[in-house]
Amino acid sequence: APVVDLCRKAGARAVIFDLIFTEASGYERADDAELGRALREFGRAYGAVDLSNDEALGRREDPDGAIRAGASAPEGFDLPVLPSFRNATLPIAEILSAYAGIGAANGREDADHVYRRAFPFFRWTGGPPGSGPAPVCSLPMRVALDLGLKSPIQNPKSKIQNLPPQSPIRNPQSAESRGTPLPTPPLQSAIRNPQSAIKKLSANGSFPVRFYGPPGTIPT
């Protein structure tokens, strides 16, 4: 709660928790209420949920209502191409009710345990009979849609100006000469044109994560 309060006072545009508060505080229930208060006062707080098809996972009182209300994607997407899930692990009620929005934190790694693709949207099928499926957002996409953020591909210089000259992003000709695969542009305009955006996704509803170079290219 103090960290959220600090971000609010500092003028942060949003605060995002890429984790799920699935259990009440082990110290005092007041901790949960205080965090909920801070999130609510901030007003632009977002949190993660985990989508799954594992019925063993605990369901909250109304996962369908929470998912549809907090993570809904724009209409117009071709749902069959998106990964489908019917179960969800959600934050506890004190935290969930304080978020401005939620999004799926799901990912899918390759056989060598490297994440090379991102999933901006998913298909939710966990509603009651007759409710039908619904497109839902990943956590980053939920925040981007709400805040009107643009994809880095629309202004690539703002993202690459500090990269080393040898990076294949800054110097594509040298990358081609070395046989380095160049990145495929990611989803660009989902907000304005969902149908155009969905066509940029692969058959499993993902797009390649932009390749900036080998390990160490971006200092951390």
C-alpha cells in the first residue's frame, strides 16, 4: 500500500501488479483492506489473473463476471484463433474489486523453455451455459487499451536509440549479412482496427517477441 500511495503522489500514470494475490494476508486482514484502499485511490491499478483449463484450480465466487468485466477485449476479434480457457485463478475480493482492470498473465514457452511469442488476447469459455465465449486481454494489452498506449513499432526510434550499433534492430543490413532473422512487426492497431490486428497474429493467436539481439544487448 505505501508503494502504491507513493506512485500516486509521484504522478505515475498506472500501477501494474504482474502477480496474483490469491490468499489473504498471513498477518492481518487489515493489510488486504489497506492495499485495496490504496489501489482504489490510485484509480488506474491493474492486476493479473491466471487462465487455465485445469478444473482443480480454485474458482472464486464469480470468475465469469470478473473476467468479462475486468479483462474484456474489443469486439470484432475472430475468436476461434485464440487460445481458449474455461477456468481462472483470481485475486482475493478486496484486491480484485479495487482494480481498474485485470488481464491474463499467461504465456507459452517453446520446447527449449524460451518464450519467443506473446499472446495479446485469449478466448474465455468459462461462463454459464448459453453465455457464449468472449475475447479477453492479456495484462499488458488491457493496460495499453485503457491508457491508449501505442505499440513501440509505431515509433521504433524511441525504443532503439540507446541500443548498440551492432544490434540487428539498429542495423538491419548488417543483421541480414550475418543471417540474423529480423523481427516480425507485432500487433500495431488493435484499438482502431481489431480485424486488421487479428490478421497479424499467427494461427495460435500470438505474435513474435521483438528480437533486440543476443543476451547482454540491453544492459540490465
